[in-house]
Amino acid sequence: MTIHEELGFLTEQELSDLTGHSPRTLANWRSKRIGPPFVRLPGKPPLYPRNQALNWLTRRTVHTETRP
């Protein structure tokens, strides 16, 4: 287990795999301050707090109405 996994973070590639959005899209969202919350430490790639990323995904759930 890597340190980012132990601390509860996803890498950009892990989030990309989870959401189906490309790393380039995630980078674009970061530059516009939209998308899931992220942490950026100087000289390091961005990390996404796992719980916050999952909450972000959950808030985008679309519920459809079923008809009899």
C-alpha cells in the first residue's frame, strides 16, 4: 500500500479510472477550480481526498423516475 492510499488520497490516474474522465479533463477542471476537491503540495502531483471525491461523485447521481 502506498502512502497516498494509507492517507486516503487518490492520484489523478486513479480518479480518472474511477470517473471515466481523462487526466487532461481533470487538469482542466483544476485550472478552473471546478470538479472534485484536490490537494497540491509544491513540486508534487495533485491528490484527491478519497472521501471528498466520492462525495463529489455521489452529488452528481441522477435519479430517474420509474413509471408503472
